Amino acid sequence: MLATIPVGLSDFALASSGGSLPWESPLEQIQESITGPVAGFIALAAVAIAGAMLIFGGELNDFARRLCYVALVGGVLLGATQIVALFGATGASIGQIPTQAEQMVWFQSTIISWARESAHG
């Protein structure tokens, strides 16, 4: 009887995953438009124009300065994926869990290299 409880509960878990919710497709479209190449160009233009206005704008009133800050922050937020991609990060990556044999080989090579360094040092 105890073995049937996890099997029965797994049906609920499988039924809840992979379903299509009504707000998924609009959110996916927004994500595609925000992270696409057009958004990258818009972000670059916003950062360049807002930065130029702040640097070379001279006497800007408070509203114009705040508007430049909003454009600058918006450009940075839109271009965040491209900025992160410049550093080589693409998102979360899940690596393969090493087997016990691979862990043992790593451990042995670490001990051997440590012993060599301490013998010569």
C-alpha cells in the first residue's frame, strides 16, 4: 500500500508539468522581442544618446536629466543579455555529476600534485 502512494502522487506531478497556461505565449513573445537583435540595437542607441545628452547636454533641467537617466537605465536593462554574453555567460548550465571513478581520479591527481609541490618546495 505504501508503494502505491508515490505512484499515485506522481500522476499529479506529471499532470501539472508541461501544461499550456494562457499567459505563457504572450510572455514568450515579450521575451523574444526583448532579447532579440533589434532590442540590442535599441538598447545601444538609448545608452549612447542618453550618455551623450548627459555629457554634452549642458544645462538640462531636472525633468530632462531624469528622462535621460530613465533612457539610460532602460537601455542597460534591455541590453543586459548582450552585456552578460560579452563576458561569456549564457545562463544557468547544469553540469554532469561526476562518477565515483572520476572523483577518485581527480582526488588522486590532486594528492600527487600536492606531494610533488611539497617535495620540491
